[in-house]
Amino acid sequence: PEANSSYFKVVVLGAPGVGKSTLTHQFMTSEYIAFDTSTEQSEREYTVSVLLNGEESTMEFLDAENEVDLHEVKADAYMVVFSIAHRDTFDTAVDLLAELLLDIGTDRATILVGNKADLVRKRKVKTEEALDAALQYDAKYTETSAALNHNVDELLVGMLNQIRFKLNPS
Ligand code: GDP
Ligand code: MG
């Protein structure tokens, strides 16, 4: 893609089992998809065309599991996922946020995602606590249920807005 084209790469990070793959799959069903161009290049790479505020952007998602070297991957946004029902996955997410801030700085969109919000009675991480962590590391926070496809469109749109804002703050 050309330098000024709206092509954004999003790396999906987080502990195993938090719902990264499920979330990425659900993005492909969003009502914001401009037209059905979603392609699955490999098991872990997806590209979609999103129409937001009359502007089309292509977003590529790399489902990175745990093995990614942040220096190696050039991305426009980082999505750090944990499960609100699994405390250890939140700790992993906070470590990742710290690493991102140190390695990448604050000029890239970073979104902390508390997934599995449907597991209400198993919740181990309070919303306020996750919000605090996001604030501390210059990230946004969203809670989703990938299983119920709840708040997933909002996450996709919030991410694109955040990417556009970081490129052109106003
Ligand atoms: P990944 O390892 O991070 O890619 O996680 P997966 O997407 O493979 O999901 C791991 C397990 O969690 C699967 O059994 C999913 O069905 C389940 N899962 C994913 N998202 C949710 C969710 O929002 N709520 C619940 N209850 N389960 C979920
Ligand atoms: Mg996966």
C-alpha cells in the first residue's frame, strides 16, 4: 500500500485462551464492513475494509498469540486482550502494556480489551481497575463478549477512530 493510503495494521496480543481468535473472527461480521472483501490469508491474518464517517479504511489483523517480538512487528495499533474472568491474563495484559509503552511509546493506538464480559459471576477484574491500568499506559479500555458478539463492533470502530486520531490529532 502507498504511504498515505488508509491501510492499518493491528496486532492482537494477550495470553492464550482470552478470546483473541474469536474476537478477530467476529470483526469479519461487523456492520461497518464496507463490502465483503474479508479475506483470511492464513489462520492468523485477516483483512477487512471498514467504512466509518464516509471514509474507507482497510484494517489488517495479526493474531499474534504470545510469541511476537514487538520490535519486529510494525503496527498502527495494538489490541491487548485479557479475560475479565482470569486474573492472570490481566497481569499479562498489564505487562504487555508496559512493554508497549517502553518499546513503542505513545504515538500508536493501544486498546486494552476485557473480553468474556458475559462471565459476570466469574469476574475477577473490576472495570475500574482495568480503566486505571489503561489510563496509566495511555490506552483505551473496552469490555466485550466475543462469544455473544457484544460490543465487538464498538471495539472495531473505537480502534479505527483511535488510529485516525493518533495520525491526525485535532
Ligand atoms: P485465543 O487463544 O486468545 O485466540 O482464544 P480463543 O478465541 O481461541 O478462545 C478461547 C476459548 O474462550 C474458546 O473456547 C472460546 O469459545 C472462548 N471464548 C472466547 N471469547 C469468549 C467470550 O467472550 N465469552 C466466553 N464465555 N467465552 C469466550
Ligand atoms: Mg487464538
